Amino acid sequence: MIVIGTSQGREAWATQALASLPIDMPRMVVSCAGYEIGKLRWVMQHTEVRRFWFLQDSVVVKDSWWLRDGLERSGPVSLCMDPCALGMFMGVYERKVLKQVELPHVTDKEHAIRLETEWTRDYLLQSGPAHVMFPELADRNAHRIEHLHGRDNLVLENEFMIKYKGTWR
């Protein structure tokens, strides 16, 4: 299962992300529930899915082998290491581990950014270390900024995917 996290007003982003996914892979879009952890909570409360990719709506898949590979592995899988494993909250999550960690209510973007390292650390303490698919996808390796869907984006890209980042330092 692939879960795309989005928000109201980001329909163009979600449409672009969905269009890039392989047609034969189950997917769902979660557009309510606040920030990323709220979307993970929604998946826990409203589905029975045991293992799933969580991707942001600002991801475009160019070659999908890594989606299948990540779901077939055991344990956690992180898309990248920026700023840490499960950076940007993107990776493969397991229901059994999510049941063991608190899913805090996120109050604002600053809180979400702080939890990107604090909460993911707690998740990985319960799950064990993550396999990292693309360690090279990091802000420091970005080569361009692109204006897309009404904002400037730092573009993290390799031959398999693109991540458009609207917030970076």
C-alpha cells in the first residue's frame, strides 16, 4: 500500500503524485488529519493495512522498482537520510510498530519539523534500524530550485524519483 499525504488546496500536487505511481499498486490519499503524524494516525484508525509506504504529495515516481523493494523488505525502510532516517516522514511504516509509539497531536509546522527527528528516532528505537533507499537525496545535494504549483521548490532528484521541497534551510 502507498499512502500519499496531502492537504486541502494541494490537489495539483496530489494529482501529480498519483499519476506517477504504478497502476497496479494499491494506494490511498490522506488529506485530512493535519501534519504527517496525523495522517499516520488516520491510517491506523481507519484501515487495517499492516505495512505501507508514506510519501508526501510532492513526490514524483520516475521508476517504481524501489516502491516494491521497500515493501518486500522486513523492518523499516527510509526514503532518505535527510535530516535523519525517515526524514520528511517518508518511508515504510509497520502497524505493529506504530501501535508501540505515541502519535502526538502536531500543533504547527515548526512542531512537525521538530518531530521529524524526535518522533522518527522513537519509531526507530522500537523498530530497529532502517534500510535507506536513497541516502544521496539530501538538501546539500540539490542542484536547482524550480517554481511549481505556485511556490519555489528545492528539487531533490535521482533517476528514480523527484521530491519537491517547499520548506528547506
